[in-house]
Amino acid sequence: MYDVVIVGAGPGGATNAAFLAKAGLKVLLVDKTAFPREKICGDAISGKSVNILQRLDLAGRMQKIDQMASWGVVFSGPGGDQVEIPFTRSFEKKAPPGYVCARDVFDTMIVEKAVEAG
């Protein structure tokens, strides 16, 4: 018997499973594919997602996996116009406000956290 069954172990499902397990619920997390698995994605992890990683105590682990720090984005149009948007005004922070990380690496990290949480 489980308190919660979550179908889909992508970032949303695994994050929810980790939080619910940390709260003491008995959680079953299922996915149709074994991990690590490939997933087509832009691989960007935004500042809001980084805040969730901190709440899951994954900020340090994020620094240790294969990733690239991201301090902003650049959008460009077909005519060559560009717009740069920094993620933060302060570049003196030790931890970056965002990352780029392959989904198979990122998703596996979160699933492992969910398993550790119960």
C-alpha cells in the first residue's frame, strides 16, 4: 500500500516524490523507461528550478555532476538582432543562478534523491 503513486519519473514526478517521501508519505514512483534515459530537451535549468534543488539539498550535488553554469541567455533573430538577459545582476555569487545539464544526468540525480528520501 502506498499513500501516493506518481506516474512519470521526469523532473516533476521525481521532485514531487522526493518532497512527499521527505514529508513521511509512502510513495511509489514509476516510469515506463529505466534510468538513466535519454530525453530530448533544451537542457536548461532555470533559477526557479535551482531554488527547488536547494530545497531538496541538491545544490551541492548539482555542482558535482556534468553540467555547465548559466548566468543568462541570449536570444537571436534571423536578421542578427540579439537580446541578452542576465539571470542576476550580481555575478559575484558563488553558485550560478542556472545550469545547462543533459536530461539523462539531471533526471537521474533527482530520481536518486527521491529513492534516498524513501
